[in-house]
Amino acid sequence: MLAYAEAGWYIAPVDASKNPGSLLGPGWQHQTSRDEAVIRGWFGKFRKRVKGIALHMGPSGAVAFDADHTDRLTGVLACELNGRYEGPVQSTRDNDDTRRHFLFELPGGFMCGSSTAGFEGQGWGEIRGGNAVIIVEPTPHEKEHGHYQWLRTGPVCMVPDDVLVRLRPPGNSGTVSDEGVDDFCADYARGDRTDILDRVLGQYREAVDKGGSRHCNAFIAICKIARDAVDGRYPAEHGFDRLGEMFEEHTSDRYRSGEWEEMLRDGVGRVLVAAAEREKESADDPWAKAVPDEPAQPTGLEVFAPDVSPAVREAAERMLEYKAAQRLVSRYEASQRTNATMTVSQALDAVLSGQATVTPTVARLAGGGRSGLFYPGLVNGVYGDASVGKSVIQAEVEARTLADGGIVVHWEFDNNPVTVIVARLLHAGATREHIEGRFHVLYSTLDRDALTDDVQRAVRLVTLDALNPAVTSLGGDPYHPGGIDNAVREFFAPFTLHGACGLFVDHVGHESKDRQAGSIRKAQAVQGALYECQFEAPLKPGLIGRTRLILRKDNQGALGDQVGKTVATAVMTSEAEKGAPAGPVRTVFEAPDPFVSEEKEDEKWTEAERIEWAVRKMDEAGVPTGLSQRATHAWMNGEGVKIPLRRGLKNDAIDARNHRAEKEAAVPIPEEGPTGPPPLRVSGAIPSDTR
């Protein structure tokens, strides 16, 4: 990595995803560097998560031509890349010599984008300029026959004049404002070829179901819909709404606030630029370029060359030594276990006498009922969407344990600074006396080993935030049993074998909103209870947040037939003033009302009742009125307000609230006060059918 920096390249470390922001995070493009101290700092910070190197084109004063098919190059590019080019060349496939990276240096002060509109031909590949990157050797390639290998090194050539004049400046693909999207939908609202729209949506769903990028494939579909709308095939807004519903189904913990609106603005802008170029009757077909190339589907395979290098052999030998060391550690752990053990005869007596039942005693519920949510001496877990309250719940369990005189260990892999972690504890009611000396934040196994044996044996609670980065920090795969088992062994076992309660935080995956990412493998690690955290009302300063804890696994069986049902609701009351910074939060775990059914029969929910329910949820969440449907959806996405109804019914609820607000503003309010929206005639549970 330092060799590239010394050669003048701005670089970024990447994890296995090869995304330039995978380690540096949002704003990565402002953090790339060629400074040795900064680069060494990355290795200290990210440790084993660094899996590769990305070269940042713009700051380096360069542009890369990522050729997927050099045999399809025509015109100027064919002459330059297949003929005169004498600069560095990197191969990306070991069985296809047409897939290569070519690099050029740009004149001082010149910056180009990634548009290929100035060059002849299609399907040959992409241009990487501005804030684009290329991944370089020695980064491993995730596809079969894929590799990154320099075929030729040396000085980077200055870009030829006949190529330079065809490069487009950054941002040439166009973008519009939210109002521009609304105007586009109003201008292109004709056509009834919904069969064409169905094909576009089917292509999107098929690509994502096969493991393709949700973001990339949604953007491609947006461009196709916008292009079809300009051609009068079907209304743009209808197409965007249907795609938006499908996009929401595939959102996960990686979902960025405003991501959908950003793609709409860029996609509509791209098509409008292409439409303007089409009117000029240019030689190339700009309409074909209005839609980006289809992204390649990941294969998930990795192939090692048969001629293994000495370095790889040494790594394999170290791995075998590590496995042997693990067996020694397992035997040592068994000898050090302080949890009560018994013979088969003793266990038989305990089971027959009814004394062997294990009950959850950690995080007790308010008002009696079951004793608690989590099992001591075992690994438990919670998972859910971002901003659903998982960290508040975790801090509450930690604060309660500290208040009872226990020692708490907190593993942090979600990049939260210790100030944020301690602030959450204080907000949950912990005091300085509770925290000092009895609360330990760990970032690596070295931190764990620094704890004395007496402290490790005395720990009552060990928490981990979050499971995926914890697994990858050890060089493991969070979707493979070996990676999960290794994380449990390193982060939980040293404490749970002495009776501590283990509690990890995890996130939902693409495939289902009631499942973790890699749920089957991760659920196997849960020896206690596993809960899904489902949003009901947002926690904000001065408001009361509510999150349901739905039991998804009970390995010990003490919770009876509650799997799939709400075991408790975390009621989080903010004691800060409205609009003020975050402050103290009082959290209780309430048992569900036994006299209120959690679900209502699907056929008994009318559309009117669903709309009433959505109106009430929007009122409780403080959703503003007077906004357009699109602006209201954007506000709810930004504030984490989730209402599980199809988009059409949510739009009806938005219109109903706006209509109500207009009437209230126009009619004087009687002295006894407004009556408000009519109450629902059913219980307050979320409708089980969201169609």
C-alpha cells in the first residue's frame, strides 16, 4: 500500500466488499491519502478488516479506462489502448485477456468524470475519473478466474490529446432537484403499457434475488422507467411508486436516509440529459446510454492458483498452528469453567424433580410476569433495523447490571467512540460510581487479555455491538458457521463460561425484515434467547419511543410458546425537552396485555381501517402535515419512521392528514377543543396484512 502512495497515488483501504467507503465511511472521498503516517494509522485502526487497496483517480490527477472487452473498442480508444499505449496495464481475469485496466495522467488542474458519452462504441467498459476508484494488486478478487495482476508497470503516460478532448467534466450525467422530479412526473404522465413496466420491475427483482446490488439495480430500473415515460409508454410517477415499494422491501441496515430520493434525482437528470442530446441528432445514440450498463452478479467464489507462493504456504502453516492452539484453549476453558456442573445421575434427579429449568433473569419485565428477557451464562441476541432502539436497550441492560453491583464488559466494533458509549450509560441512569472500575470497553482480544483473571471470572454481563464487524475483525466470514463460532469463542466464552450473560446486537438482512443478515448461521450461536426489535414509535427528545421485542428463538424453552410473539415492549421515555439534544432516557420492559390480541384476522382489516391506523401512527410519530406525498416519505425515511403498509395506502393516509389539517386551519376550534381523527374500532396492533 505504501508503494502506491510513494508513487504519488491517493489510496483508500477497503474490506472484502471493495467499496471505497467500506472502512473510511461516509465522506471517504475526502479522506483518501498518500501520507505514510495516515496510512499506517489505518492499519492500526482497522486491523484485519483491510482486504485490499483502491486508487482514487481524481486527487491523484489520473483517469482509468476499465475495459471489459478490449475487442469492442472502436475509433480513438481502439487506436490508443490496443495500439499506441505503453503505460501500466492491470489484468482482472486470468482466462480473458480482453479485461484490463489502463491508466493515464491528466494535465495539471484538469478533472474528468466517468461519462463515456464522448467515445465511440458501447459495451467495451467504463471510465473511472473524479471520485471513482480502481481496485489493484494485491487485493484478492471474489470471482472465479478473477485476479488483479499488473502485466506492465512503470511511469503513467500523459493522456493523448485525442482522448483528452473527449473526456467529460464531472457531473455531466446531470441531476435535478426534488421539484424537478415532481415536474418530470407531471410532464410525463401518459401511456398505459404497464406490461413494459412489469418487465422492468421483474428484471430488478430477479437481479436482487440473485444477490445483485440493490442500489445499482434500482438505479438502472429508475433510468429505464424515466426513459419509458419520456417515450409515453406509462406514467413516470406510477412506475416510480411501484419500484419504490419493491426497493423498500429490500432495504436493510445499510439503508441510507434519502438514498431513494437521491437515486430519483440522479436517474431523472441522467435521462433528461440523454433526451436533450437525442434532440441534437448526434452520431451516437444517447438514448441507449440513458440507462447504465447492467452490473455483474457476484459469484461468491474464490479460486487459489495451484502454484502456491511461499508466502501463502507460510500463511497456511500459521493457520494450522492456530487451529492446534485453539484446541489447547478449548481444553483450558473446560478446566477453568466455574459454572455449576453435575453428573448424569445428578442431572437426572434435577430433571425429574423439576429443578433443572433454566429461566431468563436478566432485564426483568415491569409489573411481574416472566422474570426477564435474557439467560445468564448463555449467549443471547437482539437484532433489527437501524434507529429502532437496539443501542438504548443494550445500554439499559448494562446500566441495570452496574446498578446491581455487577461488572460489565462491552465489546465495541460499530465505530462508536467511548464517549458515546458512556453517554448512553449515563442517560440510562448509571452513575459515575457505577461506571468507574466496573465498566470495561474492549476493542480487541489484547484488551480482554489485559483484564485480570479475577475480573474475567466476576463479569456478570458481556455485550457486543455489532456481530458482523466483530466476526470480520477476526478475519472471519459472518455468513459462515466457522466465523460465527470463532467470534463466540473469542468474545463471549471467556465470560459466559463463568456465568456471565452474553448479549449481542445485530442487524436485519436483505431477504426478510424479520431475519438477521445470515440469520441461519447466527441463530445457531444463540444458546439463550434471540429477539427481533420492531419499531412502533420513534425515540426523540421529549417523546416516548416504543420498540416491540419479538421472540425468534428460545433455546432453553423457558418462555413457553412465545416464539413468534411479542414478549415485551421497550418503552423509552425521553426526559429531555423537545428539540433539545439527547438526554436521560427512562426505559422499562412492559409485558404485553394478555387481554389484547397481538394480531387481527387479515380478512377483518378493511382498507379504511388500515388508513386510519396509518394516520394514527403518523400522528404519534409527529409527521408534519402540509407536505407532498414524496416529501412526507422523505421525512419519514430521514427520521426512521416505519409504517408497514403498501405505498398507496400510506399516500391515502398522508392525503387524509393534510385534508384534516386544512379543515382545522379553516374552521374555528370550539371551546371544548378539537375532536381529532376518529378512533380505530380495533386494537392498536400493526395490521398483519400490509398489502
